[in-house]
Amino acid sequence: MDNKSNVKLIALAICGAACMGAAFYGLSFLTGYQVPAPNISEDLTPLRSFAGWFLLIFCASMIIRTLGRMSSRISDRWFLSFPLGALGIVLLMFVVLWLRPSGILLSTTGRTTTLDGKYIRSVEELKAFQSKAILSPNVPLAPAGFDFNAAKTLWKERCNKCHTFDSVADVFKSKYKKTGKIDLIVKRMADYPTSGITPEESKSIQMYLNEKL
């Protein structure tokens, strides 16, 4: 293949990538996507996502091209080129994986973004985030001297009539506790005819579940 054909193929690839990037950028807004935090740019996020996929495909193509060239040169003299090249690629992948979480490479980015715009970059940070208590915005903080032990006893007496809390603990934590909707589930229980939960007791139970559970 001559140089003119190579130039045409490169130009075609560049034009195709530009068209795909423009389509990806436009479709991102048509689908009504939202950024996870207000301090993240709505304009740059689709471009960064497309750039990541483009670099992945580009690097994979270059690796395949390099391996193809090495395989064509394998002979009695170059028989080590293919395994050594493959070993070098694997080592490079491990180096990148080690550098990223260590903070040396791209220390401010990550796959998971929290609502306040922070990134989770390691398993330890993910576990800490999952175990972190989330306070419900509609539940007032307990006043000074609030008796949490009495509120706990009240909660056990009132909220274990129909079923035990252990049977719904996972749903409660994932659907209400982690989403800050303690008030919603407690009010729903209080509205049940046989609950016997008064408005004052409802507030005490909400404060206990919000800050201690």
C-alpha cells in the first residue's frame, strides 16, 4: 500500500472519529443525561467519555498492529520478539494499574463519583463510603440530652409488631437510610392503623434511626 493510500485511510479514520464524537456529544444531551455533582462540567463530561473510548480502541489497534509486525519477523533470529513484546504489554498494564490508585498517575479521577463531586479510587474508599452514615435532611438533629436508649426501646416496641426489623434490614438500609428518607418510612409505619405510634414517638424514632442506626 502506497503513501497516498495510507494518508487517505488516516484521514478517513480521523473524519470518522470526529463524526462519532459529534454524534456521541449530541446524543448525550438528547438522552437527558445529568452529571452526578454540580462541580462537574456538563460540556466536558461527554467529551472525556468519548476520548476514553477512542484511546482504548486506538491503543488496542496499535497493539494488534505491533503484534502483527512482530509475528511477521519471527525467525531463527527474532524468535523472542513475539513473547517479549507480549510480556512488555502485560507489564505495562500492571504498571498503569499500580500507578493509578497509588496517586502518582491521575490521582484526582476515578470510576465512581459521589454527589459532592469527590471520586472513589480504591476498595478501601468504597467500603468507607458505604459504611458512612447519611443523615436524612427532613429529620431534625436530636437536641442536647436526648435519650437515645429510650428511643431505641421505643423503636423496638413499636416497629417490630408486624415483622421483625432483621427481615427488612437490608431494604431499609439501601432504600431509605442510604437515600436519606428515614422520615418517609417512619411516617408510613405511623400511619398504619395498628401501629400505635404517636407524632411525638415518630419524631423520637426518626432521630434514633437517623443518627444511631
